[in-house]
Amino acid sequence: MWFSFWRSRDRFSLDELRYLTDQLQKVQIVNEVNKDFVIEALRSIAELLTYGDQHDSSFFEFFMEKQVMGEFIRILKISKTVTVSLQLLQTISIMIQNLKSEHAIYYMFSNEHVNYLITYSFDFHNEELLSYYISFLRAISGKLDRNTISLLVKTRDEEVVSFPLYVEAIRFSFHEESMVRTAVRALTLNVYHVGDEFVNKFVTSASHSDYFSNLVSFFREQCINLSKLVSDCPKNPCSESVSAILATVDEIEDNLYYFSDVISAGIPVVGRLITDNIMQLLILPLLFPALQMDNDSNMKIGAVTSLYLLCCILRIVKIKDLANTIAAALFCPLEAFVPDSEAKLNGYVSGNDFTHENEESGTDSVTPVNAGQLCLDIPNKDCSSQVHPEDIITEKNFCSSHLPLRETLLSYITDGDDVRALGSLSVLATLLQTKELDESMLDVLGILPQRKQHKKLLLQALVGEGLGEEQLFSFESGSIRDGVASEIDGYLQKLKEEYGVSCSFAGAGTRASPRIYRHQVLDALVSLLCRSNISAETLWDGGWLLRQLLPYSEAEFKSHHLKLLKDSYRNCTSFLLQETKGIWPDLLITVLCDEWKKCKRAIEASSPRKEPKCILLPFQKLTSEDIPAESSLASGERMSELVKVFVLLHQLQIFSLGRALPEQPSILPPIDIPEMSRATAAGLDVSGPRPGTEIRLVNALPCRIAFERGKERHFCFLAVSMGTSGWVLLSEELPLKQNYGVVRVSAPLAGTNPRIDDKHSRWLHLRIRPSTLPFSDPPKSGGLGKMRIKTLVDGRWTLAFRDNESCKTALSMILEEINLQSSEAERRLKPVLDLEL
């Protein structure tokens, strides 16, 4: 029999299919002797049926006539080797995936053969077998529609009582292998998107709806794990830590996209189940309390991770009800989410007192919020929602513990550390970008853009609502419209009735105009822009948010806003002026022009320039562990930071004056090189000196230097400047051309910090800094959260001159050229430094 199997036949013929089927029917047991034949027969049958489906319908008619699916089941039962089970699953998967005929698919799914395979007791300890099984289930789900799904379920009294495909698949929903989880989720989405009413009722029944709460519980554990990784990263800042955080972030965002896809399937009960579980298991008991806990608490999720997760949930899970409920909950204080036994009346804690993330991360289960009905009204005291952020900073007593979470976010902006300020800005920006959020909710949060606010009021005025016209042309604070109040009250009522969280929007004193809340946000943003302990990157994000809220110049700025911004701008201008005499005047204008373009794009963009995960891994600057604080690279980084802040404040000043932002800053053009300069005397052109350039050795001084131990070389020293650029040059004399030489070594003039040796008056010490800033090019300076710079030290030259006078002359030459270079940088920057003129 085995010899005849290999005899020559037409491979793609009905005779071949008939022969393979006959031989398969003769097999009474599958063992090591005949398993190869069985495996090859199964593989060939799948190939032939796929071919016949496209070319000859008689192939599948023969398959049905001989009940080959039944033969497959029989082979599985008598098989004693796992390789046959693998091939059988693969064979049927290939057939299901490639058969195009509806008639063929209906036959495959009928007669309970497929359901038998789905429920067969395979040995899933074999990882390869599990992989093939999951692929088999996913292949089936790819063919589901309203007709085929009925062949895979059992019904009683018009109700689905059994659906093996779905039930067996979700057993592997939380498998440790991510590929298995991904396949199961694709399968469930295929089931939900069929839209069969009876199947939907089955998957949301009490016995199967636990799947959705288990999904959110699994997601919650991932969030807790992320928080632990984030808290551990500063203790062990290595590439492995960063990679672990990014991998966990990817999984978390994939989960949220899955939630969104499930909800978009249009099963109302499923949408409510997921929304309720996200609120009850994650947001209310973990994320909101984390925003105002001190660093002694044992919260499972820290504030930084909480801010990131809130951004992700709002950005990805696009549900109107969820977005508005989260926004309304921001008007509740911490105690509304934490039972009295867990609440800490600690007041507001400055961001500088926080660690990067909470130290401890527990893993025990969380009781849903509505397990105990928590009830707390915001007391009608002085600490109302009308308190300005600058008041929040100083008010650290018992009363501040009752501040709404919204004002806690503003407190992070005005007084929190860099990470929390960035996180809070990201949450506000995400709320602003959330299309599912009602404009009235944005209004009471204080982040409704002015153009939308004016549009809304103008519409009210046009349709005859007098209040709209009154508010449109009035800058006085009035009472909040009843419609807006009732809308937020509706969501607060939902929080109380469905989640057991009670707080009152009216409890914070008399209802205030949205203009009050808007001014709170503006106060916080202006306060942020005046802070000196916040990175330029975070300030740019604050500038973007401010620009979104106020596109109409200074009309909405208060006088003290303008004064604070102007004072901050003047301070920054004086510091920038000092940089013209610093270590990097040759790159100052280049950096300023580059940052001008970037800042203009950033604050005029329609959306924030960074993803929420940047909250977890902010760009780490060079630290004292990398380079000494007095080194040129540390100075260069400080200069770049200062330029970024200056550019932002300068553009905001232009904006506040009602002017359009120019494409380039107001920089004066360079002037021609003076004929009396050393550069002209040396014969240099505008391209500057390069190794091998021939120059005249006018004013050059002979010197010696050893770049390697014991290898002293003789050069002619010269310091020259051309506009804002300058160099120290070491040239070799040309023996056949008197008073001419060839440049062999050049180095930047600025930052040389020349000094005559205390013991050897003929020795001149120079510091040699890099010609460029290594961190000014992001692709070269490293990825998110780290920099690829290990050893960052300045070079050192010691030049030996013939006598004391030559050494002093060289020192004077350097100082004179540095002054010329600095003066030119200051001259060219004068218009941009003198904005008011």
C-alpha cells in the first residue's frame, strides 16, 4: 500500500483525491509506522480541496459524498501521536481559510464536526499544538456571518444555550503568550461584529459577562505593573528598564484599542459593562486617589502613571458617557473616592516632595467602588472652586484636602515638579482634544477654546437667547447657565447612583461663571510660564495649551498676566544677553533660529506634539554623572534650554501684542569682514579655515605643543574671528613660501578660557570644546528617555611659547577676538532682544 501511494499520478485530479480518501479509510490506527503517510494525506487533501474550490466543484462534492470530515474525526480519535493532531488542525484551518464557496463553508460548519474539534480534549501543554488550535479557532471566526454562526450554536426556545467556539476561545483570553491573547481577541471581535441578536444575548448573559470584568481586571494588573516599572526606573536607569516600560505601554494601549473595538461593535450592554468596569475597577478606586496621595501611601498606582492612564483612556476609548463622567468626577475631591479609613487629610503636597512614582505597588484585589456607598459633599467654605492656583500653593491646611481633583491638576501645574506639571498639562490637552466631551463640560473645566466659546455665544444671540448676547459682549463674571449646571449635575448624579460616589457641584459655594474656571486655568498656565524650575519642553506644552485657549491675542489676558509674562521675558532676555559672552556665541543664533521654527510649529499645531507615554519617560538631560557642571557641554545644554524658553516667551509676547508670528526671528544680517581684522590679514574667506587651508602668517606666534606624550610639534599660533564665528589655528610654515603656512589643526575660539600657567609663564592653557552640540540632533543623541553620550569631557591644549611676552600676546589676541565675536553676536541679536522697540 505504501509503495502505491508514491506512484505517479496527476497531482491535481479527482482520481488523486479519491485515492487519498480510500487509503485514509483503510487506516485503523495511527502510530509511528504510518503517521508520515497520514500527515501527507491530510495535507494533500487540503491542497486538493482548495484547488477544486476554485476550478472544479466536483472535488468538494466528492468530499461531501464520502463524508471526509467524519474520516478526519475518526483519524483524530485513533491517533496516538501529537503530530497528526497538529496536521489535522492545520488541514482544516487551511480549508476554512481558503474555501470561497458559501456552500462549502456551510457544509464544513454543519454536522457538528467543527464543534467536536473545538471541544476535543487536546493536550495544550504542547505549545505548538495550542498555537495550531488557536489558529484553527481564529480561522473559523473569520468566516462568521449571520448565516454561518447559526451552524455553530445550539438553541433552545429561541435562545442560544451553547456556543463552543466563543466559550473555548475566551478560556485563553489571559494566556501568558501575547500571540494567543491577540488571536482570541480577534476572534471575539469577529463574533461581536456579526450582530446576531441571540448570540449577543448569550455573550452578555450572567454566565459569560464575567469575561468583560475579567478583561478590565487583567488590564488593571497591567497598569499596576506599569506603575511599578516607572517607580523602579529612576533606581535602575538602563535601557532594559526603558524597554520594559515601553513594552508594557504598548500592551496597555493595545488593550484600550481592543476595548474601543469591542464597544464599536454596537452591543449596548457590552459598552456599559466595559465602561462600568473601567470606572469601578480602575479609575475611581485607583487613578483618581493616586492624584492626591502623599509618598507615604501604599497606593498601587502612582500619580505619574495615573495621569498617563487617564490620557490614554480618554484618547483611545471614545465613549461620550465615559468621557463626560470622568470630566464631571474632576469636580469631586479625593475623599469622594477613598473610604474614610483610607483617606489622608494631608492637604496639598508640593510636587517637589513627591518621588517619581509611589514606592510600593501591591497586587491584592480591589473592591469595586459601589461596594460601599461613599458620600461626601464639598463643604461650602472659603476653599471653593474659585480659589486661584497661586492661592492653592500657599494654602496647605485641612481645607485644601477638599479641593476638587480639577484644582489638584492645576496645582501640579503651578507648584508640581516637571513630570507632574507635564502630566497635568497632558490631561488638560487630552480633555480639550476629546471630541466626545460636551462643550459645556469643557466650559466648566475652564478649557473651552475662546473661538468655540464665542461661536456658542454668538449662536445663542442669533437665536434670541439674550444671555448669550450679554455674555458675548461682557467680561464680567455672571452666573453659570442653568443648562450647563444641569448637565454636569446629571453626570454627578450618575456617579452617585451607579458608582456610589457623591459630591455636589453646588457645594463649592455659589455657582460660578465658566469665566471664573477659565481664569483659574489661565492663572495656572501663566504661573507655569514664569517658573524657572520647569523644563523648556514642558513650558512649550503649556504654551500650546495657552495658545489654544486664547487665539485672539491679549483680549483675555488680565493685566497681571501681561505683567508676569513681561517680567519673565525680560529676565530671560538678560540671561540670553549674557550667553553672547559665554561659551557658545558662535552657535547661539543658529540654535535660536532652529528653535524659533520648532516652537512656532509646536504652539500653532492643532494637537500636542507628544504622545502621553512621554509623561512616563521624559527626555533625560545630561546629568553631573555624565559631564561636569562646568564643562562646555553642560553650558551648551543650559544655553539650549534658555533659548527654548526665550523663544516661547518672545512668541507669546508677540501674540499678546496682537501680531502674527513671523517665520524667522528678527536677526540682523552679518556684516562684511573688516579689512583690518586678523582674519582678512590671514587671507581667510567667508567659508572659514579648514585643515589644509593656506593662510598668511601675519601676527602668528611660534609655539610648541605635544598631542601625544613625547611627540612635541612646532606650529604657528593664530586666533581669528569672522562675525559670530572664531577659531584658534595651529599652522605649519611652508618652507618654500615665506610668511605662509597651512592650517593643520583648528578649534572653536569661544569657550577656550585662556589662562597662563601659574608656574610657567610661557605656557598658555586652553580649553577646547566641541564644534557642535551633540544633543541638538535628536536622532544622534538617543531615543526616548536616554542619551547615547557616555564620556563627555573637554579637550585641553597647553601651548609653549618662546618667551613671556609671546605668551601674553597670544592671550591678548584670544581675548580680543572673543570680544569681537561676542559683540557681533550681540549686535545681530539686538532686534530680537529689544522686542518693545
